[in-house]
Amino acid sequence: MEGSVEGLQGQLKAARRNVFLLSAVQALLGAAPPLTFALGGLATYQMLGEDKSLATAPLTGFNVGVALGAVAVAIAARFLGRQAGFMLGALMGAVGAGIAAVALFRSDFWLFATGLLLIGVSGGFTQKIRFAAADASPSFYKPKAISWILAAGIVSAILGPQLAIWFKDLFEPVTFAGAFVALIPLNLAAILILAALKLPEAGVRTAEDAPVRPLKEIVLTQRFMTGMICGIGSYALMTFMMTGAPLAMVIGCGFSTDLATLGIQWHVLAMFGPSFFTGMLISRFGTEKVVAAGLLILMGCAVVAHIGIELWNFWGALVLLGIGWNFGFIGSTAIVASSYRPHEADKVQGFHDIILFGTVALSSFSSGKVFTAWGWEAMNLVIWPVTILCLVLILLLMRKTAVAKAA
């Protein structure tokens, strides 16, 4: 008994150390997405000629990169190990940031898109940090481990936009290049921290595990499909609106780039801030109700954005967009996670992430098209059919769950 207690304490000590290091890595690498979304569309807009409809296309490249990274990180982990895989992802982020900066000096649209694609691939690797933190922890410590990673997202939410504000004019008159250069030392620092990790092997299957079900059998269940569709709806709407908001504020309404960037900062804070109590809400009210609340908050975002184009309308809508995403996506992820067994996780997560980030990439691409063709008002209208569809699916799942409990 004493030996088992000592062994458990040793596991906990190692887990805390790894989670601390991974949280630091998350804080550094997580600064790239808010910086990229705050400045990427504006940087592209100034490169283009009369046709501005492709202003968000490099941001689509970023989201495509995230989808590719979600697959690449699994391949890298298999052949190199998770630690080396994460280091490779951080290195790709540094290279992508350097390419993006060079592209701005050359005013090269396609080179800029390539840079953002690589930053996105790095982001796909970063997406798996929360799973690495959980897998490296004893079962009772997993929720705390994930909470620490999410808490690091708050640091990223402040760090990314502030870097954009501080360094965007570093190489004036080449606007925005300095902000992407500022990402390079963050990625290199993350590599140094990752070198100190001692991660255990993940995904080891035991003899007691049930047989692995075919992927088709898992993904066609009502629970998985509802979770995936609601998660995709929440994430795609968030990306669609977040991508277009800086363009609407600066190009459409004449607000400064700094005000638009601060709007993104408030938005990202709202994305991660509720995570400290989202898990508690799920435990108390259930995942389906939390997802439904998130969808209703996204509708509130559409209402606030619809009633005016003052600064508070944009910032208020972006805050509601972040909170709605948090409830909707975390709740949906919990629904998806409850639809498969631990040893089925890799293939199901891979399938889910490819569909998710592929759809998110399309949403960021269509954001610029819709804004250029019909404006900010039309973008707000897109929220309604998506949230209504997701609400219907959640209500049907809640009904099925209630019937199953009553039986």
C-alpha cells in the first residue's frame, strides 16, 4: 500500500511538472492565432488591387493548415514521439512567421498565404497539447491538467493582440511585418521548454479493453453526429465572424487597427475565460444544456451586431461570440468524447478534426467573400440558420437521453 501511494505521488509530481511546462508552451504558441486573425485580413487587404474579395483567403490557408496539422501531429507522434512532434510544430510556426514577414516586405499574396498556412499547421500541433497534458496525468488529475492548459489560453489572448499592437509598425512603412517577426522568438522559446518535457507513452491498449469498433459505426451514432455538427457550427460561426470583424471595423466603419485588434483580444479572452467554470456547468446541468446555452449566446451575438455599428456593438458581439463558442464547442467536444472508448480515440479524433477544421477553413474563406459582396449585416444573418439547426439537433438528443433514463 505504501509503495502504491508513493508511486501515485511520483506520478502526480511528474504530471504537475509536465502540465506546467505544457501550459507555458500553450501560452507562447497560442499567441499566434489571435495575432494572425487580428492582422491577416487587413494585411492581405492592402496587398490586393480593386478586387478585395480574397482578403481573407490567407486566413483560410491558416485554417487549412490547422486541419493538416491535426493529422500531421498524429503522424509525427507515431514516428518521432509526442515531444519531438511538438517541437517540430513550433519550428514550423517560426518558419511560417518568417515567411509571412518576408511576404509583406515583397507584397506577395501567395507567399503570405503560404506563411499563414505553416502558422496554421503549427496551430494544429498546438491543438493537441491539451490531450498530451491529460494523457500525462493520473485520471483524478486530468480535469485540472486541462484547466491549466485552458488558463494558458488567457495569456495567449492578451499576448497575441498586444504583440500585434506593439510591433505592427516596427518596419514602417511595411505595416504588420514586425508583428509576425515577433512570433519567431516565441516559437523558439517554446522549443526550449518542450526539450525539458518527459512525456509518457500514450494510447497503450490493455487486454481488458473492448474490441475496437469500425470508425463508420462510431461516427454514425446520433450522439457523435450531434456533437460534431454542433461543434462545427459553433467553431465555424466563430471563425466566420472573427475573420470578418476587423475588416468591418477598419474598412467598413473607419475604426483604427488598434481598436479592431483590442476587439479580437476581448473576443479571445471571452473564448477561454469561461473555461474555468464551463466544466462545473456541464457537471451540474449536463452537456446538452450547456451547448444549447452557447447557441443562444451566439444568437445574442447576432442581435448585438445587428442593432448598430458603434464600437460597443462590435466589441459586445465579439465577446458574446467568444462565450458562445466556449459553451458550444467545449460542450460539443464533451458529447463527442462520450461517444467513443479511450482506445478508439486517435482515429475518431482524427476524423473529427479533419471535418471540423476543413469546414472552419471554408468559413474563413467565405467570410471575406460575404463581407465584400454584401457587408457586415449579411454576415450576421448567417448565424441564425446554423444555430437553429444545431438547437434542433441538441433538443432531439436531449429527448432521446431523457427517454433512455426513463426506461
